[in-house]
Amino acid sequence: MTAIAAVKEGGTVWIGGDAAGVAGYSIQTRSDPKVFVNGPMIIGYTSSFRMGNLLQYVFSPPEVSVGQSGMAYMVKRFIPAVKECLKDGGFQQTQNQVDEGGTFLVGFNGDLFEVEDDYQVGRVTQDYHACGCGRDILLGSLHATQNLNLSAKDRILAALTAAAEFSAGVRGPFTILSGPPS
């Protein structure tokens, strides 16, 4: 399960996540955070702790080519490197000749991206996004607080608190980090 919330603020991406480890009707509080900084990126993940382990401890973000846009970098350089890491780490699945990974948010160079199970890279028009089972609650809270003069960290904390209140798959404590500035 999971709740990952992200907000762009002043050229920096903030991402927060919960600590729930859910399997069926069982839930544990995990001490290994779902949000971390890896080189020039901040990442918050759902789907699998194994995927998170690989992205945090094995994955090395590739160099950015001079003049390459963030989206071009994510599609042309980042995703192939992620796929290789997840495949080598035994996480990636291939069904009907389609590679499948997991879902995670990436803050890079002041921009916010979502990588979905099929490795598509998305970028929403809002300055915030979310993923995991608490996604709708997080997005509602982030939308409601966008004009309230709160910091990105406070907005994320409010959203995660709401998700923990109303989703059985979300629980504190929360990890909220800021990524390297653009």
C-alpha cells in the first residue's frame, strides 16, 4: 500500500512518504523509508520494498547530456538505466513481451515526474502529485492547501496525516525530504 506525496516549491521538489508495509490484511511499520535522495534526484516509491532497495542502493542515475531537457533525459537515459537495474536485481517482470516495474515519483532538476509500472514517464500540470493507495486523499489535501500559504513540507505533512486517518494502508511515521535544488 503506501502514500507518497510531492510538491514543487521554489525550484526544489519535496517528497514525503509513510511507513506502512502491507501484505493482505497484515500491516507493519517499516523503518526503511520510502523516500530518499540518490545523486541529483529525490525518489518516493510505492509497489515494492525490493524495488525501493534497488533504486536507493544499487541504481546510479546516468549523466545528463548537455542541453537535454528533463523529459528527454527521463525517457532516453533514466528509464533504460532503471529497467536494467530492476532486471539485474530480479524485480522486473515481463508478461506478454511487456516489461513491468513499479510506480514511483522522481524530483529532478526542480521538476516532478511519475514513473508508472509500464515505465511511462508522466508530468502533471499541477505543482504537486501523489501515488500509492492513499493517492486520492493526498491529491485532495494538496489541492485544498495550494493557496493557503503553507510550506511544501507542511502541505505534505497535512496530506499524509489525512491519508493515515482515512486509508487502512497508510501509517506514520512519515519521512519528508527535499531534493537537490535545480
